[in-house]
Amino acid sequence: MPESEPIATIRVPSWFKEWVKAHKRDDETMFEAWQRLSGGPHPREVTGILSGEAAETMLERIEAKNSQPKSC
């Protein structure tokens, strides 16, 4: 998230916060984990906002995730 991005506080149930925390990777912030786990935003929604390099990285990660076997 860019430094100039406004920050908002949201309220979520404790169980949801703990679920995100349990699935958070060591190198992620809570926001990054929540964003990854929720799947958003769609690349079309950020067209023109991301640099070409950032957009390419995002698409590569989506493709890599989509090629992984689904767990039940």
C-alpha cells in the first residue's frame, strides 16, 4: 500500500481476525494477508493505477496461484 494512501479502521469479528492471522504469511502485513485471502482487487479494477512492472507481477502471482492444485 502506498504511503500516501488514506488509512481506515474496520470492525471485524474476533474469529475473522484470528482466521486471517492464522493464514498470514511471515512476510505479510494483516492487510496483505486479508487482500490475498479475499482475492481482491481484480486487476481490471486497478488498471492505470499500477505500474507495468507491478501489474505484470500481480498477473504472474495470480497465474501461479491458479495453477496450484486445489485443496479441499
